[in-house]
Amino acid sequence: MKICLAQIASFKGDIQKNIEKHIVYVKEAIENRADLICFPELSIIGYEPELAKELATTQSDTRFEKFQALADSGEITICIGLPTISVEGICISMLIFQPKRNRQTYSKQYLHSDEKPYFVEGTEQIIIEIDRVKIAPAICYESLLPEHFDKAYEMGCDIYLASVAKPKNNIERANRYFAELSKSKSIPILMVNSIGYSDNFLAVGGSAAWNSSGELIEKLEDNTEELLIFEF
């Protein structure tokens, strides 16, 4: 299995321009015969909580049909970040396109206190299954909480996939935590971060992959837009 992490900077609040940028990287992942590509947290609008209510949408939004078409033709799973509308309010979500399957939405289950004025928590962990490999998605803050990983582990996940938007100090903490967690649980962990200014902080990239022994296999620089390609 080959997984691509798309470390990008999003255009603040510009859904169409961000869709176009995402498509460039999806096509590159297809050229590399990847099975899955994942983008950072809220990648379709940028990490901009104050814009989330205005820009929130649903998984049936027709603007995303291009992603389904690429998933079908390229035999690839595509995970993008966006705010979604739920009955309870606005969620921080990951929209998942798989070849010739219905779209899925995973919503962040544990919010940081700074996010609670803008968002509500999701209620269900999902598993992305590709060729019998079970991948558990996590979104930023919750990926550093043992209770989130434990739930995914109980569901039999083979890979833990964190989509984040983090500044330098949080990335350093994540690097230590993921190295220890992957070693202790013998599960590969992947983390994709954004770059550039978002909300009130600078996201610093450093997207990375750890194998099941806790070894750092590859890490991207802090200021480059590129794909990290990890093959299991």
C-alpha cells in the first residue's frame, strides 16, 4: 500500500482555488500509483474558524464531484478537510472519496477549547478500509489524546492517520508522542500538516511517517508544498 500526505498551504476561505490546488496533488498521487492521499485539517478553506460557519457545506456538495471522478478513474482514496453542517452545528470534518463507493464524512470527536465557540464535536469513529487494510483517521488535537487512539485501536486499525494544522511547538510535541505511540502499539502513524499562516498562527509543515517500530521514516521540511509518499 502507498499513501501520500499532501503538505500544502490553503488559500484563506477560497474553496474553488483550494479545490483546484487539491486536484493538482491528487493527480500527482495517481501518477505515483498511490492508494490514498490525505490533506491537512480544513484544507478546503484553510484553518479559519471564524469563516467556518459561512463556508460550511455537506458531503453532497456538487463542487466536490471532481474528487469522486478522480477517485473512480485513478483507483485512489482521497481525504480532504472542510467544515460540515450537522444538526447540532458546524463540525471539523474529513470528507472521504473512495473508488465507486458512497462518500463518507468523519468529524473530529474531541475539540480543543479554542475551537468550541465555533464547532461541535463529532460522535463516531470511522475506519477507511482499502484492500483489507484498516486506516483510522484523526483530526489534529484529538490525535494527541490516548482515548481517541484507543478507540481506533479497539476497532482493529492497522494505520493511524492524523490530519492536522499545527504550529511549531505543537508539532514538536506530536513528533515525540507519535514516535512513542507507534512503537508501543506496533502501528504505523502518518501525520500531514499544513504550511503558512492560518487563523492566528503559522503552520510549520513537518509532515511525517513513523513505522510500526516507532522509527521516523520520512519527514518534510517546514516551508515546502509537496507530497510525502510512504509505502507499506
